Amino acid sequence: MKDDTLLHALEEAATRLDIKLSYEDLLKGVVATHGGMFMLRGEKRIIIHKGLQVRDKIELLAELLAAVNTEGIHLAPEVRDRIEKAKLKAAPREAKQA
């Protein structure tokens, strides 16, 4: 799957999970992050820095979606695989923090 297609599929997954996704300029002013997920007025939101390369957007979005239960939605095998890889990548970090 091409990177643009994979990013679009991850964006659609966020939408199906009722997560509002937006791309903003996050590296100016007091905010210095590539992005993250948070709750705002009871609504899950993901904001990603719009200046990232497509591959970096894919990696970050997959990492953020790895923290959400995606079992209830259909995902293309490549998309599910990318999210599962992100879960495995995060598991050692979480074990160190425990």
C-alpha cells in the first residue's frame, strides 16, 4: 500500500472510531510537539503537526490509534498490521514505566 493511501486509511479509521482528526502547525509558539490524542469536552481528538512528512504522519497516527480499541471496526490488513506494530513498539516503553 502506498504511503498516501495508508495515511488516508488510518485517517478513515480515526473517523470510524469517532475521533476527530486535524492537522495544525504545532511547532510554533509555546507548543512544541508532533502531535497527540486528548479529550476535549467529552470528544476524543487527535492533532498532528501538518508539516510532518507523510511517513512520519503515518507512524504517529498508527501509534495514537494503537492506544484505542480498534476491534469493532473493519481495517484493511495493512492498516491493522501497522497499528499492531505500533502496539508492539509501545509495549517495551510501557513495561519500563511500570
